[in-house]
Amino acid sequence: MNEEPTVFIVDDDNEVRESIALLMDSVGLPSASFDSAWAYLNCFDPMRPGCLVLDVRMRQMSGLELQERLAEEPIHPPIIIITGHGDVPMAVRAVKNGAVDFIEKPFNDQTLLDAVQRAIDIDAERRGHAAELANIQERLERLTKREREVLEQIIDGKRNKVIAADLGISQSTVEAHRAKVMEKLQARSLSELMRLMLATDTDTARSRDSA
């Protein structure tokens, strides 16, 4: 069963933490509160879905520093920045680093709730995409070395006759390997096979761009 998303609240102001926690509770959203960035990091679990409501100015590690630290993780909750000391450069830095929203205190309750819902939706979409990619990768790992070679040729748009010549095997052997590739990758058509491979290529490109 899927775990219910949690709103993680990180703010060194006790009243702000309690206020936000009560607001989340009023709409049935579970929350967990932390009085510092380090307190949150010590309990950080990338597998827990939800979003992070994060104050900017805190002792030891600021909210923006925590945001940058989490950006190094393969997956983490989407972040909403809240601050009583906002300025344009700070907002630009937060958004460039992937913040869903930048909200100045005092904020309207509905504004924060709307941002939280957007962040939870984004988190669900990201986790669904990550699960799909993991599933595709698991299927790819079932392929033999020869089946991978045939797959690469298929992706390049080559016909069975050309693949056979390139790999030095018979056309019937290519057809047999091709059938195994389709079966193991659970692709019912060439277009579906291409979609699966495009998904992995796009994810690889994103990883390079973010490195």
C-alpha cells in the first residue's frame, strides 16, 4: 500500500511550526516538524513521499543551504520556501534550485495550502516516473549480451537483414533475438519499444545536465 504523503516543516520558530502543522491537520494532511535543517537531515528518508516547507533563515544551516544539500540526492521532497526576510536574489536562487514556490511571511493560509498541494502532486509524478524507469531498467538487465546488441541495432532503425550482416549471424537468429527482446521488455510493438528506450535516454540526459 502506498504511504500517505507527509508535509515536512523545517523552521526554528516554534510558533510557526505549530501554526503550519495545525493548518495541515485541518485539511487532513500528516505533518512532521523539525527545528533545524540538521534535525531534518538526520531523519531524512528519500522513500517517504510528501513535500518540504522550509524557512530560509535558521541557525547553523540555512534553508537555501539545505535545499542545495538535498539537490545532491537522487530523489527528495519538492520544496516550498517560506521567509520573513525575502528578497529578489534569494527568490531567484531558490527557484533556480528547484523550489516549487517562494512565500513571504505572513502568508495567507490558502496560498500555502495551494503550494503544498502542487508540491505533493509534483512529488507523486516524480516518484511515478522514477518507479517506471526502475521497472524498465530491471527488464533491460534480463537481456543477454547478444540481445542487447540486437536491441541497439533495432533502435538505430536497421532491418533484420542488415542486423544479421552487421553481427555476423543469420537473419532467423536475429528474428529469434528480436522476439526475445520484445518479450523481456514487455513491448507489444516497435513504437512501444522505442518509447521505453526514449524514456531511459531522456532520464540519462537529465542526469548529465544536472551533474
